[in-house]
Amino acid sequence: MNPLEVEDAVVEYRVPGKPSVRAVAGVSLTVAAGEVVGLVGESGCGKSSLGRAIVGLNPLDSGRVLIDGRPISPLGRRARPVADRAVQMVFQDPYSSLNPRRRVGRQIQDAIAGRGGAARVAELLESVGLPASAAARFPHQFSGGQRQRIAIARALASEPRVIVADEPVSALDASTRLQVAGLLSETATAQGVALLMISHDLSGLRVIADRIAVMYFGRIVEVGPTDAVWSNPRHPYTRALIGAIPRLGRDAQMPAEPPRRETVVVGDDDARLVECGPGHVVAAEALVAS
């Protein structure tokens, strides 16, 4: 049994007087303990909607999300059940997810599973590369990279089985992106946490992810080991993402702006994933096209 199992998840947004928008169109995905899965796709493909549905922030219209085989409950106004705290989220902007009026140590202590005090807070802060003295300070007294480390420490405080990280390094400068991403990856591996890393940066995921899942217009179109997806992409959209990565060097050609794409309507049969290599699956439409 995998810590995270997503089965045919569908998420729709409804606006009065307008047709509903299907952001997630039947996604199935698994993440094993200690595994890092990178979910990649362009803005608007539905990856953040899927991440928020996994932690219960977005209600599912159909399908289900299982944490250790147990369905996750939608997040409401009341305190979340203790069992549901096994899934945690690290948001893109740590300053907006941290309470600016409360000291860092108090915010981490609120999330500690069971009884815990200053010693446990200090241990968590040190595990993400911050001194124990940081507990007495407020979020605005830290840099962006340090605030993201605090957010990671708070996520780890409840001893989660699953962590969903939604663009956790996109707001950071280049010098700290790899450090924070590496911290998440190393923590997941060391503690046996299933980590779903959401990003639009395929080259960044290449360094830390065990597997890559490519999302396109609300569907997963390719999943496979990172090296296999990178060296032998089978779906045209995956090849387009890799081709859009700027190359280094004086003579390297910058990628041209791709033509505007219209919404693609794909039948269920064409959208099903078929095996094209060991642990490597791709949407049937890609094999038909090739």
C-alpha cells in the first residue's frame, strides 16, 4: 500500500451563469514512501488544483484520494481530524502561509503531533538548517528561503506520511532554490515521507525527483522514471517542455515562443495510459500519433 493514492480525481470550478471549468479531468497517481514524484506542467494545466484536492482544500467532484488506504476528508471550518494531519502542504509563498503576528516557535508547536515543547521545536528547526533561537522570532525577520525552511519544519511537525509541495522554490532566488528543494527531497527520503513536488520547472525536478508525471489540460499524459522521461520523452507535450528549456553557451539558440494552443478534447480511450517501457507509461494518443 502506498502512502498516497489518487484514483480518477476530478475537480471542477463553477461560476454562476457560466459553464463549469474542469481543472482536473480524471487523474490517477501514486507516490510510495520515501519517493519524490515531480508533477510538471505549464500554468493552468491543473497541477495546483490537484495538489489542493489531495490535502482537502479543493473538494473532489468525483474520484478519491487515499492516505495509507483511508480517504481524506475535505477541509472545513472545524479542526482537521488527527488522522488527516498525515498529509501536509508546503505552499509557494511562505510569508502568506505563516501568521505574521505569532512567533515561529509557537506556530511550529501548534502542529507538533502529540505533546511537544521547546526541545522538539528546536530539533525541527535544526533539521531544516536553522538555529533553535529562530523560535523566538517573527516571520518577517527571516529571508524568503529561511521562511520556506520554517514552513517545511512546520509541515514535518505533525510527522506526516505525505507532503504536497506546490511550487515551493519558485519565489526564491537562484542561490537558494536548489538548497530548499534538496532539503525537501532529503527529508522525504530519510523519513520515509511520500513527497509530491509540483513545479513548472522540469530541469529543476530532474535533480531531485525519482519519477516525473507530466500534466496537460487536466490529465496526466506521461509518467516514468526521471532519466527515462528526460532521455526518451514519448508524449509530444513532454518533448515540447524539454525543448523549451534554455541551453547555455554563447551560440545556444533561445527557444521560440510556441504557438497558442487551443483546449484539447481527448476521449477516455485516447487518454488512458499504456506502458512504453519499464515503469514508463504514456497516453495512448501519443502512441497513435507516432
